[in-house]
Amino acid sequence: MTSGSAARSAVEQRGTRRAAALVRAVEDGLLGPRSPVVGLLDVDGVLAAVDALNEAFRGPAAVRHTFAAKACGLVPVLRLLAEAGMGCEVASPGELEQALAAGFTYDRLVFDSPAKTVEELEFALAHGIAINLDNFQEMARVDRLLAGRPAAGPIGLRVNPQVGAGAIDAMSTATATSKFGVALRDPGAVDEVVDAFARRPWLNRLHAHVGSQGCPLPLIAEGIRAAYELAERINAQLGRAQITGLDIGGGLPVNFAGEDDRPTYADYVTELRGAVPGLFDGRYTLITEFGRSLLAKSGTVATVVEYTKSAGGRQIAVTHAGAQVATRTVFMPGAWPLRVGVFDAAGRPKQGPTEITDIAGPCCFAGDLTATGRELPAVEPGDVVALHDTGAYYFSSHFSYNSLPRPAVYGYRTGADGRVHFALVREAQSVREVVEESGLAQAGALVALRAD
């Protein structure tokens, strides 16, 4: 089987698994009137993505692949990736604790954040967690914390190659005015970076991340090349191989327009080999921080259609999945469109003539639409709508608008018996828990303050 036919087969198998999981979720009552929205994650799809990533980077260079925890901060998902050999990139105390709870050891973590506190830095330094510093003030803070001691783990400096933006400004981190890293094209910045490494033997990595969704591969490669060339300059000027690792970030875009995986990790590495051939010769340990591309295609948000109606000649299907789970899609539909599938009440794909339909969510504002003007089979109350490619961010980045509870998330696999088996990843949040989170225990606090 050729690589192209193998890829098509893998995509078809993923679609088959997803269809079977939807039917079984309805049969088992995981999706229905009492649980009208649910997240479903294809475990085999996730593991296949990890395998594809490892295969693409196979070569003489040592590579540590880390998963960007922000893409799906759910402990069972992180545990799955830890068991698959991944490391974890964290950008907050919460993500750090999630990663540790999932079983990642300190030496498999990378701590990124533009706003690390003294306490957070102390913890990372004490436990040998790899750190990417964001700016010179943070570097001076680490100087004081180390007080002349050698660092227990790798410490790098994030640089902004200022190569420009992709199609989504908010996802582009290498613009002229990005908040991240040291801006290399600003006057005197490169000399200041070289001097910083010369005076700090404990600095041994450079980190560059151009952006994620919407950033084309040539732009990403241009940014990584800038970091590589700076590392070469620093090591040559210092006369020693002080920089031993290059953290090249993640950012592989996801194809939200169709079922197939494009670009692939192999495409990404081919682009890098052409632009930065020395990157892979083994002189530098490479660190990656992929997130969305590892999980997106393996996730589905499924929801029951509560009502259907028409307005201005447009059909509208009102569902229970809106801005609370698909926040980016609702507020930036042009940048984050989702593919939509329509299924009957038993979870089987609907057939028949199509009509122009909007898929609406439950939130109390007019823009709460997950899809607009789509040609879809006629939708009826009780049907199921599936929002595809939602394995990253949609499960764990809940937006608590209208105090809507977080839905349950399940992982699934097809067993040797041919049946779909589910594992609970996160329980559905109850309405009572929503109320408790909203300050129930302090219900009388402001009245008492007024009385005082």
C-alpha cells in the first residue's frame, strides 16, 4: 500500500469509528434528552497522530515532543499522551498541576508563560523543569534566584523572529509587535541576546514559535530558521556549544475544511529540511510543542436538536452546543469554521434533499451560531448534530456564558468484539455545581456587608 493510499485508509477508518461511536453513544444514553451535548474523543486517532509525529522527525537529531496542555487540559487525555511517550508544555500553574497529576515527570515538562511569578520560577528551578524565559527582566529575576548556582534543568530564551502574521492575527506570535519573546529585529536586540548568553552559562536553549492556525509552513520555517541562525552565531561567537537545544514550538495548522489531514507532520518536516537543513544534523536537541494538530481530528462535539424553525427563508436548528463549547467558532466563524454532520435520533447519518440551514446554540445572544448557511439534510427535533474536528480546545476551554454546565467527555475505541467501548474522561457538570461555583457558600455576604 502506498503512503497516499495508507493515509486515505486511515482517514476512512477514523470516519467509520466516529460514526459507530455516535450510534453507540445514543444507544447507551450518553447522548439524548437527559444529556443533550457530549464530547467524544477517538483514542486510536490520537495515538495515530502521535505515531505520525514521531515518524516524521525520525533521524539523527534527538527530539522531545511535548503536548501543549492548553489544547486539552483534561488529565485522562494528558495521561494517554504521557503513556505514549510525549512530554508536556505548560503555560500556567493549573496546567503544570494537571500535567503532574497525569504522570509527567519534571524532566518531561516545558514551562512557557509570558507572566511567570517568582514562586512559579522557584518551583521550576527547584525541580529541574525546562523553562523558556520570555524577556530580559525575567532573565534578571532568574539571575537572582539562582544566585550563582548552576541550573538543574534546561533554560532557554524565547525570541520573536518578527517574520509576520498568518491568516489569523490572534494566532500569530511572530509579528512586529507580538507580546511574546525578545523582538530580534528591534535595534540592538540581537547583540543584547548574544551578550546575555555570554554572561550566563546556564542559558542553553533558544525558543521560537511563529504561531498556529492560519500560519503557512514557509512562514513557520522562516521563523525557525532565524532562531537556528542566531544559535549558530551565539555558539560561534562564544567559541563553545552553549546552546544545545532549540525549542521550535508547534503550530501545525489543521484542515477544518475536510476530512483529510493536511498539512501532515511529514510535510512540516520537509519544509524545515529545505529551509533549515542543519536543524536535523544532530548538533541540537529539538523540542516541539504541538497541540491542536494532535487532537483536533479525533474529537467530536455531538448535540441534540431541540427545536427547528425558519426565519427570513432560512432554516434554523436550535441545539445545546454553542458558544459555551465552540467559543472561537461562534465569535470568529471565518477563522474557525467547523464541519457539521446531521444524524437522526438513533445516530445514523441523514440522507435526502438538502436545505440551507443555520445551526444555533443555546446561548442568549443572536450570534450564537456554530454554522451558518450550510446545505444540510432536513433537520428535525430530536436529531443529532455533530461538530467535527473539535478534539482540541473545544472540550476543555469552556465558556460559562448563561451559566451553562460543562458537558461530559468520553474517549472511545472499538474492541476486539467489534463494539465501541467508552471511557469517561470528564463527568458532566451538574446545575448544582454551577450554582456552587457562583458563590453559593457566600450568598449572604453582600447583604451582611450592607447591614454593617
